[in-house]
Amino acid sequence: MRQGGEVVLETRGLSMHFGGVRAVDRVDFALYEHELRCLIGPNGAGKSTFFKCLTGQLRPSAGSVVIRDLHVTDREPFEVAALGVGIKTQVPNVFEGLAVEENIWLSARRWHPPARSRSLTAETLERLQLGDIRSSPVGRLAHGQRQWVELGMVVAAEPWLVLLDEPAAGMTHEETVRTAELIREINRTATLIVVEHDMQFIRMISHLVTVFHEGRILMEDTMEAISADPRAREVYLGHRG
Amino acid sequence: MDLVAAVGLQILYGIANLALISLGLAIIFGMMRVINLAHGEFLMLGGYTVVIAANAGVNLWVAMLILAPLVVGVIGVVVERLLIRWLYGRMIDTLLATWGLSLLFIGIVTSIFGASTATTISPPLGVVSIGEYTSSAYELLLIGITVALGIAVFLVLKMTSLGLVARGTMQNAEMASALGVSTSRVYMITFGIGAAISGLAGGLLAPVTGVLPTIGAVYIAKAFITVISGGAAILAGTASASVLLGGVNGIAAFLTGPTIGEVALLVTAIVLLRLMPRGITGGLFRKSL
Amino acid sequence: MILARDVRGTLAIAAVGVLFMLIAPSVLELFTIINLTTAIALAVLALSLALVWGYGGILCFGQNAFFGIGAYAYTIAAINFGGSSWAILVAILVAVAFAVVIGYVMFYGRVSDVYLAVITLTVSLILYSLIRRTSGPDYKIGKSLLGGFNGITSPPINLPWDPSFVLFPEHVFYVAMGALVVAYLFTSWLTRTHFGRVCVSIRENELRAELLGYDVRLYKLGIFAVGAGVAGLAGVLFCNGVGRVTPDVFNLYNAALTIIWVIVGGRGTLIGPILGAFGLFYLTSALGTQSTVNNNLVLGIILVVFVLGVPKGVIPTLAGWMAARRTRRALRARERRMRLRRARGGGGRNDGAGAGAGPGGGGPAGAGRGAGAPE
Ligand SMILES: Nc1ncnc2c1ncn2[C@@H]1O[C@H](COP(=O)(O)OP(=O)(O)O)[C@@H](O)[C@H]1O
Ligand SMILES: [Mg+2]
């Protein structure tokens, strides 16, 4: 199942402890170029914490994170982002008081000269169908739209590695389908890890799925195999709802 | 030898002084995450209480040890009920509102008692001699009172049910209120106690420093530095920061003079904050007292 | 598009400022003009905090520290150099350098908002008590004594090419008003640049800015330092208006005053705090001439009332009302048209619908501008 490319992201023995809670516990993980990996697991399994360790938002208690041969374990989030990593957090992080287009522009402008960032902003607004609300402040938008604004910010930076934490949470079915399309489209130019709960959504986008449970990787396989596996069903599918 | 003892005592007094003026602020900050910008005025009000009471013929010790904390404690409770409680969770607004309060207190006291020093009282107890040097016996007493106050706060937090409830609330307010603790009452009492201790400190220092409506400003800079350098733990933070900053200040002041002493204190605090932005005891761990 | 908005408003305000600068000396008395110079200096200080707090989201409670440092640095440098031109530059640079040191500790240590507020305030208070202690001949920098609590007499500004041509107070007024207009134009330009927009985005959501790849610490340090430079300039103007500089520039009252201008005028605008400074300057001078009501008392009440009752400040609140009124009026107009249409029957339905969509579509765009940058 593994695409033949090189490993672009790898963790070794990655651990994050909060007091006595082992949110992430000695995780060895590898991601290959061009992959679109899904991360699933019950609430509190440590997926978001894992993401935060990958992106410098948290200093891991132990272990290492390597992105393209570069140790990023103790880097600041902006340094990780500067490697070309686009990040969407679970709780939407957007610039509430600023207009939609300015949100996107700020992302594009980080890496591109003025003219190019303007056209990139326009393209992104088009691509995410945000053109009609381009000048509304993000704080006034519905939840699903805010998620898209955040996705738009990720896309506008043209990252080669994209980490999305529950991108379809709180979206209508229609919105979810469009998000899945968008993710597949991003995958043409970028490697992705997507945390998601929605099984249908995962089936839409992903081949290889990693199951997190109590801070560890329980298994790594195709969605079909995981659906059929009693262990996974117990910890995850059984606990859903 | 006598010199060492005298200087050592002076440094010790500096440390105790820092701890004394900071403790009330530290209690309110450690328990409630509220930085009370009117802290200096609580000290000032304690001082005025003592001066006015003593001039009215009240026994000085009664005025300092009972009246000052009582009056300022009551003021604290009133302030908490009228102002602070509307602003919990809005730290910046709380800062601004308490700053407004600070100006208000200065304004009220100035309007009533005038802008200059009210009739002063002299420190009781005279001097004690250490060989050929002398030291103020009252300063020695203040060191003792500061230590006693620290121990008392420790015992209250550690041993009494009030302390238990307060610690529970400060670690997890939601959990505590789910268990039937009235968070609102705990905050009110905490604020009152913090204010009372500030009033006590202000009252005790009044004979040494005299009182002025604006004297709060003299205290708060040092109290802020101490509390921020100490971090979230009330006693451990106040004690460690007082020892460090008071010690540096005292030694530098002895070697070069008071101005350099203050510069040294400030530089130490800045370096400390660069190395430990959450203070010596760290902002994250609220377990220690 | 994004950067071009509301430029006209800024230019209009600047034009009013220039007009005032040209007209005021011929209609107002000299005493009023001298007083105005001081008020203008304070307005520049307000502007600096409007930038740092209102746009950068940095809760600096001790902005007057940079103001005081600017005033002292100017005075000391002007005495030593025997002229003001380089002294002005030195004042601004010293204020910036000081801000860089303090800012480095705070931003690179990532101290929280509240700590930052208290640290900056403390720095100002420490400077106050330090400078007060510098009486006597031991404390001097070059030829200039520091003067302790009495302060130092500040040499007035002279013509850049001729140190012997010292400006008269009415000329200093032109300099001050000109400096205010230039500082206002500069800061509004800055808030529209990429740098400025990033600072605003950091105010909105620090983590998101960081995840986009912006080094938040550096941007904060940048806008903090620029703000300190503007405050330093304000200090230069102030000691020229007053004629001397004393440690009181660092005291708690002035720290509070600076904050109050911005709270009253409104965060997120530049003109609000400027007007706040002028308004409160005249209020406190009016109060200063009588003795029943204490200045601190009034300021305390203003601060508490605004925090509890008008937390956004006057200008944004007014702007909000005006926007709401515009929306209401648009809605009413639409209703009228609908009623009219209904009365006329089905005829011209397409026409009516098109007109109805007009104001409705305009609503969100107008609202977007209001929330983005009211300036
Ligand atoms: N900042 C934190 N402090 C303490 N515990 C945390 C913190 N963040 C997460 N946790 C704990 O770590 C565990 C994993 O959480 P998280 O990574 O958010 O799970 P997931 O994203 O898989 O739902 C949970 O038990 C959570 O309570
Ligand atoms: Mg999660």
C-alpha cells in the first residue's frame, strides 16, 4: 500500500505527557511523499496532541520529529511552517475580526511578492467558493465557512505537507463532500495527514489509515481492513456516538 | 563581625520588606489570577488607618495589627462585590478596572486628607545595638511578623477547611463548584484576605515610611516585580523572589548605594524573566503553595 | 484592494490637522498656543499607544516610559551637543533601543499579556524612582546634570542648520503640530503595510499568525519598537512645550493617563486616542484650576466607567451606531419599496427585486470594513 516515495515525516519514540496523562506515548510514525494518510481514534486518543508535537506547538516530553531530514523537535511553530508545512487546527484558528480575503491574503503574502499574493488570494477565494463573502469578517461566518477560510489559508500558502485536524467537523453533508474533494485536490501537489471521525469521509479520501488509541498507534492499514478488525472496532467504532 | 551581622540584618530586613508588601498581591494573584493594580492603594489605606487611629488616641499596636487589616479587608470585600466579580475571566478588564480603582482611592484620600503627608507617627521600640552598630528594633520585629505571617498563611492553606476549599477552587474552579463549593464566596473571601494582609503590611510600614495618598506607587513596582518573578505559587514564589531580589538589592546597595541597588534589582528581575518567563515557581504548576 | 481602504479618511484627517496648524497661531493667543504644544505632545504619545496596543495588541501599561526616556535623552543630548537637531534623533533612537531590550525579554520569553502589562508599568515606575534619586553633582551625563526630582531645563529646538537660531514657542507649535500630522500619516501608513497587517493579525490570533509562518516575536518587537520611537518623539515635543523634564513623566499618573486616552478614544483607531488625549488634557486642565474635585478621582471614575460601560471606546462605539443606523435606514427603505411594489401589484417585479438586493448586498461589505480597520 505504501507509495514508493521517500519518508517526508517521521517520529521516533514521540511522547507527550501532561502530568500523569500520557497523551502521546512512544509513537513511531512515518509518512511517505504524496501520501494522504488518515488518523482516526476515539476522543482523547492523542491525535491533536500528536499534531501539536509535529508542528512545534508543544515541546514533546521525549522522542524526535524529523521532517525531510530536519530535526524539528524543538522548533517554533513558525519555523515548522516555514519548511512548507500547512496546518489546520482542530479548534478553528482564524483572524476573527478581519475580512475573509485578508485572512487568505495574509497567508499568501507570507511567501509571495505582492502581485502574486493578490492573484493567489483571488484564486484561493474562487477555489473555495468564498468569493461572495470575501469582505465579510470571519467572526460573522457560520462554522463550516470558517473551517473553509482556515483551509483557504492553508491552501494559499502552497504547502507541500499539510496537516488537517478534523477539517470536516461541524459541516453539512454537502460541505463535507466538497471538503473531501478539496483534500484530494490538495493531495495532487502535497502530502497530507488528516485527522477525521467521519468514516464515510475517510473512505472518500484515504487508503492508509492510522488508528490511535490511548496515545499509541494501535494499527495501520486500509479502511476496509480496519473496519473488519475486532480490536479497532472495539476501541474506535464501538465507542463512537 | 559586627558589621557582617548589621549588614546581614539590613539585607534580611530588605527581604522581609519585599515579602511583606507582596504577600497580599500574591494571594489574590495566586488564587484568583487577578493582578490587583489597586494593591498599592490597599497598602496606602492601611497606612492611613493606622495614622488616623493613632492620632485619635487608639493604641498603636491595636491600630496596626487589628484595625488596619480589618478596615482594608472590609474595603477589599466591598470592592470585590461591587467591581471585581463582574470581571472574572476578563483579565485585562480586571487590570484596567483595578487601575481605575487605584486612581479613585488616591483621589478620595487626597480630597479628604490633602496631598501632603498626614501627621506621622514614629516607629516604636527604639534601637538595639549590635556591637558598635545599631539597628531599629522595630525593623527586627517586622522581620519576625513577616515570617509569622508566612507561616500563618501556610497553615491556613494547608490545615484548615477554608484553605482546602480555596486550593481546590484555584486548581479547578469548575470542579469545585460542581462539588457544591460556592466559587463566588471563595473569591470574595480570598480577595478580602488578600486586601486585609495588604492593609496590615501598609499599617506596619506606616511608622517607617509615613503616609501619602500616592505612596502606593512606591510599593507596587516592587510588589509586582516580586510576584511576577515568584510565579504562581503564593508562598514559595513570594519567598524565593523576595530572597533573590531583596538579597541582590541589599548587597548591591551595600556595595555601591541605593540607586545602583534598585538597578541591580531590576536587572536581576529582567534576566530572571527572560530565563523563566513564568517566574521561579512557574505559571503552569499550581500545586505548590 | 485590501490595502487601499479608507486612505481618504486618513488624508482628510491629516488635512484638517494641517489646516489647524496654519490657522491656529493667527486666531489663538500665545498662551493657548503654548498650552496646545503640550497637548499635541501628549496626543503623539496617545498615538504611539494606539499603534502598539490598538493595532499590535500589546498591552503596554508603561508607554510613558519611552516618552520620558525621549524627553530626557533629548534634553541631555541637546545640552551636550549644544543644538537640538541630532538630539531629536538621539532621543528617538534611545527610546527605540530601550524598547528593543525590554521587548526582547518579554516577547522572546513569550510572557503573557497580563505579565507584559505589569512589567512595562513596573519599568516606568522604577525609572521614576531611579531618576528621582539623581539629585546632586554626582549624577551627570556629559555636561548635563540629571537633577533628581527637580529635573532638567530642556533647551528649545533650534533651526537645523543654525543652533543659535532658537525657535520661539509659536514656532515650536508648528513643529509639534507638523510632527503630529507626520506621525499620524506614518502610523496609518504602517498599519496598511504588510508588516502592519501582520501585526493586526497577531492581535486577532497569535497562534494562527505563527502557523502561517510569521515570527510573532519579531513582529511584536518591531511594532513595540516603532511605538517607542513615536513615544520618544512625543517626549521631545513635550519637554519643548513645558520647557523642562522632570521624573514625573515616568509616574503612575502619566502611565494611567496614557492608557485612559486610548481606552476612551478607542482601541483599533488612531484618531480616537489622539482626540482622547486632547479631550482629557482640557478636562484635566479645567479641573486643575479648581480644588474641590481631584484629578485622580475623575480619571479613576472615567476608567472604571469606560471599562464597564463603553469598553470599545468612543470612536468605535460611535462608528458602530452609525453603521447600525445606516443598516436600519437601508432596511426601512427596502420595506418601503416592497410595500410600494405590493400596492402596485405584480408589475415590475424584476425591477423591484433588483433594487431590493442593492442595499442588502451592501450591508455585509460595509460591516466588513468596520470590523477590519475602522481607521
Ligand atoms: N494542554 C493539555 N493539558 C493537559 N492535558 C491535555 C492537554 N491537551 C490534551 N490533554 C489530554 O491529552 C489527551 C489527548 O488529547 P487530544 O490530543 O486532544 O485527543 P484527540 O485529539 O485524539 O481527541 C486527553 O486525555 C486530554 O485530556
Ligand atoms: Mg482532537
